[in-house]
Amino acid sequence: MTRTLLIGAAGTIGTALAPLLAARGHEVIAATSRAPTRPGQVQVDLASGAGLSDAFGQAQQAFIFSPPGFARHDEILLPQIEAARAHGLRKVVLMSALGANADEASPLRRAERALEQSGLAWNIVRPNWFMQNFNSFWLQGIREHGVIALPVGDSRTSFIDARDIAAVAAELLTRGDLDNCDFDLTGPAALRHDEVAAILSRETGRAVRFQDIAPEAMLAGLLEAGLPRDYAAFLVTILGYVKAGYNERTTDAVAAITGRAPGGFEQYARDHRAAWTA
């Protein structure tokens, strides 16, 4: 039985990935930021690195990423990669982000390069913006005001269902024929945010609209919500890339790896209807 460490096991990807791996016969080691409450969990503080060596020492392979809240992704990821190398893991799958490889100096790209040069078998997946952002990060504005307020203009984004990212990761952590390759992951179609609002309106039966806002207004709102300034500024910056059109393209990677097409936004909205109507 393969022992697979999941960083962020309680997060959006981890909760979808864990059962897929278990169904494939993996022993899942779930990294959590809190004290373990059940067998199979291990406590890890990604900010300080506490618990990393113990967690990676229990595993044969790992799924790693830098969770929300951190702007310096390399400071979070490089210790994970070093721990995997030090313990001789046979494979690491890193979740990066679409476009991270466009700038060799970016924190995410530095982490990607470190994994590529680690001597470990690896995969890098770079997903586009998650559909699930609309039932998590952007949920309050939709619930309370019926508004998706973002500084993205009329740009299009090929949003991806996080469940498809998990399905890809499960394949890569089970197979070896795709080792040492990177993949850009997208949904099946690129949508404007007003089209997203229209889909949510149809599926929930309530009026949802998109409002384009200034980057400064976005930054002020994120700071008011309590986000660290560097992370808030990072989010505003990458939303600027969305507005510039860099997140519009689609790829066939999900279908090529999993054997099925990625899910569309309509299906995601149906499956998560309760989030907006509760």
C-alpha cells in the first residue's frame, strides 16, 4: 500500500483527493494545521515548518501546495520539497497556478524549479481559477448582496472545478508513465463573470450580477476582511492578469490524463446550489 501525504488535506482539493486515493489503495496521511483528532492525521505548521520532517518521514510520495494566505509561495514550498528530498520520497506532485512559469523570478516558479531539480520524480499541475471560489471566497457578496464584485472587466476565464484537479492529482500519484511532466489545467470553456452571474441566477433562482470594481476598491475590501497586506496585494495583482486576458485559454490536459472531459460551470453550480441559497 502506497503511503501518500496530502498537504492541506482538509482544504478544497484535499477533501476531494483523499477519497480518490483511498479508492486506489493508497494509505492517506492527512496533514492538518490542528492537533490530530483521528488516525492518519499529522500536524504540520507550514509557516514555521514545524512537523514537516515527521510528516514526510511517514510517506512514500506527496501532494504539496502553498495554501491561501501566503504571498511568498517559495518560503512555504521549498521546505516541503527539501523534506521530500531528505526522506527520499519517490514522487511529489506540486499544485502551482496557471501562468506561474511565465516569470522565472516569481515565487511559485522558483518552487517549481526546485522540484524539477530535486532528483525526485515529480509532476507540476497549474490549474486556472477554481470554480469553488464562488462558493467560498466570493460567497459573502453573492449571498448578502447578489453581487460578484471583482476588478476583472469583461475578460474571460476558463474556470476549473476543483474536483477535476483532484482527479488529475489522483492519476498522477497512482501512475508513473507521466512522471517529470507539467500540465496546465483548465475547465472546458472560458466565461466572462457576467456569464457566471447569469448561470448562478438560473441555478439558484435568485438574482446575481457582476460588478466591475477598481483594483483599489478590491484591495481595500480584502484588507478590511483581515487579509495580510502582502497577500491582498498579490490577489489584486493576479486579478489584473485575469483582466488582461491571460486566463482565457483552455487546455485538454484534464481529459488527456483522466480520460474524461472536465466539468462545466453549470454542473458545478447545480452541485453547489445550497451554498448560495442557504
